[in-house]
Amino acid sequence: MKKIALLISILTLIVIVSCKNEPLNPDRFKTGTFEIPEGKGYEKTIIIRYDSIQIETYENRIDTLSIVWKNNFNYTLKMINPKTAIDEDPIYVKITNIEKDSYEFEAVIGHSNFVQKGKLIKKSN
């Protein structure tokens, strides 16, 4: 009888552990609507991602960029219609920390040494 109770306890524990929350998968940030809150060096930005296109709205501007994912934690943005010389440089983005519906990132424009840090929050659709 004790063996059956022990077996049931072990099986219950296995079920509870296997029902643990799903790991934080970065794929959920590849499409949808997002916000980068106003912060040091930039205004609030609303982003809509469709497949390989990203549309950004900020400071009464709308920009369209191509987005290429190198892997789940690194992607490159490139302006589709650059208006200035700096807009022609790619933006290299590295995801540094993932939370439930947001991630922290570091972005570098072109080959500069300046790293812009920020947080992107996924909005409910």
C-alpha cells in the first residue's frame, strides 16, 4: 500500500512539474504590435511587424524597415526609403533579456561604437 501511495505521489509530482509554464520563446516577438516607451535619447515608438517588414511610428514620422532575423536573439533592420545618410546604415539589434511580453535590447547603427539600449513591449492584439 505504501508503494502505491509513493508511486501516486511521484506521478503527481511529475505531472505538476511537466505543466510548468512554457519557456519564454522569442519567436512571439517576430510579428505583432509593439511599443518602445519614451526613454533616454528617443521618443515613444509604436512598431507593427509583418513577416519581414517593420513599420515604426514616432515623432509624427512613419518609417518602413526590412527586418532580417539572424536567429531568435539577433536581427538587422534596414530603412526601405532612407531620407538621410545615417538612415542608409543597417541597425543591428541584440535581444539581451526576455520577459513575458517584453524584451530588452541593444542596438547599434552601422559600425559605430554607440550602443542604444531600450525595452520593447508587445501589445495585446
